[in-house]
Amino acid sequence: MAFTHTTPMVLHPVPAFSDNYIWILHDNTAAVVVDPGETRGVMDYLSARGLRTEAILVTHHHADHTAGALALREATGARLIAPATEWLGVDAERVHEGSVLSLLGLDWHVLDVPGHTAGHVAYLARSEGLVPHSTQWLFCGDTLFSGGCGRLFEGSPAQMLASLDKLAALPGDTLVCGTHEYTLGNLRFAREADPDNHVLAGWQAHCEDLRQAGQPTLPARLARELDINPFLRVRQPALVQAAQAHSPLAQDDVAVFAALREWKNVFR
């Protein structure tokens, strides 16, 4: 059972590399850091606010999500938590579907979401009664982005579609904290695949304004993603028709998803 908080949590994306975000969730005293590909920006933020690092969470093994984890643990003494089957190269607490972590006074539910990598997990943190309202954060690594999803490096289309279906079933107010600023490129593809989607057109214009102002497009609310993200909408007639125009053999849900993902791989 999640705890009730009287003060809001703070969610902060630390930019890293060319387009990564390292997420920090904190209560102005303690923090959880998700997918630290590097340490400098994270340590600067933590130090400036006098935050104690309670835990470091890793969603999958790729270096742009893990390279700073060991140094951050050594600098802070925080717990390092990682997927059960992903190779990290360092000792870590291992979690899998059904694991529940207690961090920052919140329950963090672990979800297995293979596809991008074979052992990818997501972390779902929820606070009941958070002032001014309840909030749910989904730290989903490279599984789900605004307007898109991750490439399939190790998993199958069937695995990735099942993972996305699992995330799509979460409450619509869930905040999707993907780890790359891929939104504008994703939305250009989404407009190509779903050109009559007026919600998508409006979200694209909003995100363009955000980026011109130097602001992140994430987190994104899941309810909006269900309206605009083609990879969450593979059963919609418009997306089925678009996929079949590129791959006539796309006659079931998995094949439609695979056709859309392959199209996105080569889309410019």
C-alpha cells in the first residue's frame, strides 16, 4: 500500500549525452535516480539541493543507462537496483515482475517489459493522496516514448507488443517518463502513419513549441499517448491500413506492429 504524502514529489529530468534523460524523483530530502548513463549532471543536481540518494534504478543494460551507476553508488552509498536477467558488470539488487520496492515512502512496482532488450523492466511508482492530487510515474526506459517505442534489439515483435499492451492498460493519468528526447522525430512518423489524427497534430505543434523554448516534451500523460502513439494503436483501422500498405502480409496485431516498427526504422 502506497503512503500518503502531504507535500508534492519533484520530478526532474537531467539531460545527458545528445538526447538522454536521467530521471530524479525526490521529496526535497531523499531522491531516487533512474538510468544514470553519467554522473556529473546528477551529482550537480543532488548536491545543489542537499538531497540524499536513496536508490539508483536501472531499466536495462545499455551503457547510456548504466555507465554512471557504479560511480554514483560509490559517491552516495545508495542501493543499486537492476533487472534480474540483465548483465550490468557490477553487483546489484535484482528485481523482476511482481517485485515491489519501498522508496521515498512510495510503492514501486516492477514490470517486465521485454522487447528493446530481453530483460528490460519498468518501475511504476504511485503516491495516494499526494498534494495536490494522486500521481503515478512510469519509468519505462527505452520501451515507451512519447509518440513511439524502442527499437527491438533483443526481443521479438510479439514480446514488445505484449509489453506495450501491459503499459497501455495502466491508468490514463500515469506520467510516462521515457529516457530519450525522441518526441519530434516520433511524431513526424506518427503523422505519416496516421495523417487524419487531429489530436496528434495538436500534440506535435505543442511539442515543437516546447523544444523551441528549450523545454523537454516528457513526461507525457498516458491517456494522450493512447490517442497519438501509433505503437499503442496497432488495432485501430487507420494504423492497420497504413501498415498493410507497407507490408501486405500484416494480417494480425503482431504483424501490424512489426510492419510499423520496421517502417519507423527506415523513416526519415
